[in-house]
Amino acid sequence: MSINEVTEKVRKFLIEEFEIEEDKIFPDANLKSDIGIDSLDFADIAVFIEDIFGYGLNTDELRKIGTFKEFCEFIHSKVN
């Protein structure tokens, strides 16, 4: 799966499941301060990652990731 495919799947999930405005999701957007992901959301995101990509992400890994781009690159590195 390409990085573009991963990015698009994650973007679509955030827009549909968390009702995040599309213009808030850009490569350097901070997951917490720009996109608005809070600690409770991390569990839902971890379930999504496992369901869609087959990687069992733990919330500690997710908390260490700062930007949307870093998050997508991390997922891409784990599924390839």
C-alpha cells in the first residue's frame, strides 16, 4: 500500500468518524492542537488502524506522534 493510499484512508476516517473539517487535516497539522484528537480518541484510532491496516497500534505509540504526516508515515512503515 502506498503512502498516498494510507494518507487518504486516514484522512477519510478522521473526517467521517470525528467530523473533523477537511481543511484542518494537512501534513504538518498537529494531531492534538490542530486536528483536535484527544486521549479518548486514541483508542478509537487504534481500533481503526487494526481493522483497516491489520497493525495492532497501541495508544502509547500514537501519543508519541506529533503531526498528521508523521502519523501516516508511521502507519505506512508498519503495514509495508
